[in-house]
Amino acid sequence: MKSVVAWACGAAVVALALSATAAVRPDEPGRHGGARAEHFDVRHSHNHYYPDHGGFVREMPGRPFMVSRAGGRFFYSGGVWYAPRGPSFVVVAAPIGVFVPVLPPFYTTLWVGGLPYYYANDTYYVWRDGQDGYEVVDPPNEQGASTQAPPSDELFIYPQNGQPADQQASDKYECHKWASSQTGFDPTQSAGGVPPEQAGEKRADYQRALRACLEGRGYSVR
């Protein structure tokens, strides 16, 4: 009886050892199809899991988008970046300055100085009209950053002196040009045409100047 018990205990120890070995295989897929070692990204209340940098996978999940640049090729899939290493792929940090056609499936919009940044997996993206895509950029100065969208630039303007429609359009345009020249902020340009860290303050200055101009021409502005 003792020999049977001893054999059973030995078998259990071997089974546990084998299962522990299997549990730490570095190429075993995790939640996102990447390396098993993962972290929970809580920055900006993003709250999603991503594979750790340095982990290896035999195959990338989904349909990866390839980016070529000095230093080699990179692959982008599901908000995770990979680089080829021999027969496998290693999880890496996003290369700054490259463009991708779509954002990750999960992202958090962060407003910095009125400009939207899109955040996921320790990476920031900004839309670029000229490239018709999203650029991977350096982390912004997060002072004053918010996940809440800034107030709208839309103003409700009412003619108090019966101004006709063509005069209203002319007055609005002339006041816009004047307010823009006074403040350096132009809402028709990306981020108002000013550095992101100044956009919030400059937008407020522009709104005050525009309001003053329109009210001086006989309009009620709300």
C-alpha cells in the first residue's frame, strides 16, 4: 500500500512540474494573440491588456500592416507592434514617425490643447490630413490634458438690426479674419495653426475677439 501511495505522489509531482513548464512557454499566445507575458494598460483609464515588449510569437494575429523604414520592417496589428527576429516576431515599441491607416480596435482619445491624440498600448497617434493616416508621435505634454472633448467653437449669432443674409456672411467672415489676425488662432486649420500646448488659450482668445467684433456690428452672440 505504501508503495502505491509513493508512486501516486511521485506521479503528481511530475505532472505538476510538467504543467508548470507548459505554463511558462514564452511563445504561448495570450489574450491578444501575442506573447503570454502581458500588462494591463491603465494610463488615461485605457484599461486593456497588451503583450509585454520583448515577448516572442511564431505568428502575428489578425492581418498585420507592414511599415518599412530605416532600421528594418515593423508590423502593426491590433494596436501591437512587432519586428521580425529570425523565424519569429518580437513585440516592440511603436516606431515614432510612421503612419498607419487605422487606429487600434481599442483606443482612448486624449485632448491636449484642443488637439485630439489617440492613445493605446503606450503609443500616441495623431491624424495627419496630408498623409491621410495616423502618425505615431512622441508623448505630448500632458499638462492640462483631458479625456473630455473641449467645448465646441460653434457660436449662435442673431442679427439685431435686421441685417440681410449676405451682410451677415460678410460680417462673420471679416470678424473671423480680424479675430484670427489678433490672436494668431485660426479654427479652420488643424489645432488652430498654433502649438498644441497653446491651442486652448488661443482658442479662448479667438472666441472673445470674434464675439467682440460681431457684437460691435450689431449682433447678439451666444
